[in-house]
Amino acid sequence: MADDVLSQDEVESLLNAMEPESKVAPSASLPSSAGGSLRTREKITPYDFKRPERVGKEQMRALQSLHEGLGRNFGAALSSLLRSIVEVKLTSVDQLTYSEFIFSLENPTCLNLLSAVPLEGNLILDINPSILYPIINRLLGGSEETGMMGRRPLTEIELRLVARITDLFLDDLKRVWDKIAPLDFKVERVESNPQLVQIVPPNEVVVLISFELTLGDMRGMMNLCIPFNALERISSNLTTNSWVGYTQVQPTEESISQWSRNLKGAELHLVATLAQSTITTSDLLGLRVGDVIKTEQDIHKPIEVAVEGVPKFRARLGAFKGHKAIEIDSRVEPGPS
């Protein structure tokens, strides 16, 4: 038995012989040993195989920058249509599966099935009923305040009104995408039940671009769903360089003409100041019916006409068909800023 017991020197020699193997083994299994096992572990990022990120980060940033401008343009066009301020703000650009997108929608909703020639397949434009009904109410002459609307599909008249909204959005969407790829957007049909629309398999990756619309106290979402197989054909064009090139494009005659048409219907506040005078408070308190206030304004001299508080014209007093009127005489030259 005594011969089977190892001495202290033999135990230490065995431990020393095993140390090189224990140091080599981790370095052989890991790509780098410079930072140790802890530093290598910090570089590991989780990957969800159920939600693969097939669109690159640079392309996602380009999509976000692209549609931020779309939100501003669409908000201005929609405000002009409704004669009321509508704020449209891009809230997110995400990747998810098609089934996750469909199950996140309300039922019923307003689901527009879009074609974007020459891209393959279809796109989806979803408008949430919580903001869609107030917009329809505004188009029909109502105020911005509206009560709770019932959960029901849109009527034929309401669908025609919604078409005016989607046409505005698709016009701005086409201009935004022209620098990336010239696309022809059209609405193929409108569905109220999202479960009846299957444009790609449930596990297919889609890019979801979400906008928040604000009309008075009412808020709601508008979602643009683009399948990855539609983006795959033009994904190489979605780069930072393409976006920079887009922002430097000069306005075209068509865009200038459209903005001019939109601005022609805008209402402005016009004020013609007949005369001004200064009196004391005691004289003001002592005014009675029949008293005359003398001003320094000569009736033969033109009066000042202001547009939204800014002096723009000089005009003369007169009458037209039994109504008091003014006749524009000249423009007021803008002073130094």
C-alpha cells in the first residue's frame, strides 16, 4: 500500500504537466485568446432565428431618412385637403414577420392592398380607424371633435373618401422613391379583415414603416408594410449615398405646380386699418353715443392692408354693389430684416 501513495514531488510534477494542456484547450476552441474568455464572450450577440434580420442596418437607416421626409410632405398635403392642421410623424422602421404584423392590426380596419410595379408581390397600407373616422368626418364638413365610432367596415361612400387620402399618400410615396427606383403605386383593393389578406407566408420577413397622425385631440397610426422579397430587387440602391443624392435634387416644375395648387386654397386673415388715434383713459370712459373721434388719417390717402399681421398693400376706401370695399393701390415693399 505504501508503494501506491504518491509523494509531494510526484503530485506537483503531474499538475505541472497538465497546465499547458488546460491553457491550450480554451484558445483552440475560441477564435482569439488576446482578451481572454470573458472578453470574447462580451462580443457575442443574441440571434433570434424566428426573426432573422435580412435588411441591413444601413438600408434601414436609409428607409428611415427617406420616410421622415415623406411624413412631412404628406402632413402638409393632408392639412391642405382637410383645411386643418394634421401632424404626421414617423415613429418606427422595424423588421418583423408577416404574421406578427397581421395579428397586431385591429379588426375591422382599412387595409389597402398596393401594387408597386415593377416590384414583385404586393404592399400593404393600413390606416387605423381611430384616426380614419375623424378624417372622414372632417371631409364631410364636421369638426375635429368626434365621438366614439362603431367597429364596422367602411361604407361605399366612406371608401371613396378614403381613396382621396390614399391617393395623396401614394403621390408623395412615389416622389420619395423616384431616386431609389421609379415605382408605380396603385390600390388594387381594400379589405376590412386583415386575416383575409395573405401577401407572403406567415414567417416571411417584412419591413414595417409606422406613422402617427394627429388631428386635433385624435391620434392614430398608419402602417406601410413592405415584404423583403419586394425590397430584395432594389436593396443595393438603399444606401446612404442614394439618400444624400435624393436630398440634393432640385424641385421640379411638377412639384412647384402642385405646391402652388395646394397653397391657392389656403385661407389667410386680411385686415384693413381705416385709421388710428390716441386718447386718454378719461376721454375713453366719457364717450357717449354720437361723440366724434378725430383721427389724423386723410380720407384721400391710402390705408394699410395687412395679411396675417404683415403689411402687404396700400388701398383706397370705396363701395362695391352696396358694400364697403377697398381697392388695392400699391404694394408695400418689405423693409430690411
